[in-house]
Amino acid sequence: MSEILYEKQGRIALVTINRPERRNALNRAAFGQLADAWMDFERDPELWVAVVTGAGDAFCAGGDLKEAIQFFADNAEDLASGRQTAGAAGYHPMSPLIAMLREVEIYKPIIAAVNGICVAGGMEMLLGTDIRIASERATFGIYEPRRGLFPGGGTTVRLPRQIPYCMAMEVLLTADPISAELAYEMGIVNRVVAHEEVLPAAMRFAETICKNGPVAVRAVKECVQRNLRLPLKEAFDLELEFSARVFSSDDAQEGLASFREKRPPVWKGR
């Protein structure tokens, strides 16, 4: 049985973590398959949006501790020094979690359909998505400090940039579970919906995005992500560069033509 299910539904890639018996905790095989899925999504020009979810009643409980403890013990020096240790399929074993995708930047939109528990590395992965739909039954949390561990998959970098500092520190320092409602109030998720509506709602978001010009959509995401690292003046300059690039694209000309001709646009993705 595949640890990661990867389906292409028109312009949408559906990525499902498929280890429900382990609450979709990721072992090394799953890390490699997940990395393969993200690589393919990024490289396939026919795919414009991805939706990631979990099988059964869990989103992702993080790394499978049965394997993770031994891996960290065996590779402590390499990890501490920043050297890469190849894992399944030749990828660094944590690469799907570290920035989902810090090592491979993805500027196509990624939507999370959080159908259950989303903790530790699952929460770290969530923070690498762009739009998040949560089941009313979903729970969230950064549990690593409970076990004397460090949440090194991007959480201490991303969470304080995505929600107010004091709320981020509450999540990080208490290691307490967070309900779907509280996650919404904190700004961690966009919507909380009935359990059976999680994936349909996420797919509706994906379909809405697919109606927009793909060149513009990718440029918007890339510009936002890159600008988060820049001083204000440089960020405005970069925005102008992206604006000029998009306005000169074939898709921009098609968008204006379709408006004049009162018809739906036919995007070429260039």
C-alpha cells in the first residue's frame, strides 16, 4: 500500500497521507513519497493548485517516532552541523516538513484540508500551506517540547510570522492542544466546517483559484513569499518587477480580451 496517494484531477493535485493506522504519522518511506509528489506537482505545467489531506480521521501526527528517534540518534552530528543526510528516494528525510518546501520553493497554491489531528510535524507542514480548511473535529498543536524535543520543521520561523507573536508563543511554549475554533480565532486556519465538508470545501477553493490566470496566481504567491524576507523599499521594488512581468504575459492579454468580448478567459499559462 502506498504511504502517499497522489491523484491528478484536472488542474488540481490531491495529495493524501495514507497511514491512518498511525494517525498519518510519516515514516521514511512516506517522507520520500511525499517529496516525490511535491516535486511532480511543481514540475507539471498542467497542475495549478494542490490540496493536501489525510486518510481516515487524521491529517498528520508528524514524524513516526518509532523511526524518527533512531534516525536522529544515528545522524545527530550531521543534523547539528547542517549537513544533508539522504533518506528515502534520495531526499533529506525531513524535506517534506522543512518549509514544505524550503529546499524546493513551490509558488503554486497549496490548500490544506485538515480532517483531524494536526500536531508536531503535521502542524509544521500545515504552516507551509496557503489556505487551510479545518474540520470542526480537528485539533492542532506543537507537542515536541513535551518530550524535550525542538520543533525544527520551520515552526519557530513561520508561526510568529503568520499569527500575533503572543499567540505564537502560547502555542510553542505551552505545547497544549488547540481546538479548531481556537485555531480559527488565532488565524491559523481560514475556515472551520462540518467534518464531512472539509475536503469538498478545500476543493471548491482550488476550483475557484483555477478560474484565475495561473501566471498571475503564481506571481502573487512568489512575490508575497519573497517580500516577507525583504525590507519595505526592496519589497515594493520587487512587486513592481512582478507586476511588469505579469502585465506583459499572454494570459494578461487574454484576460483583457475576454473582458472586452464578454466571455470566459482561456488561459495558456504563459
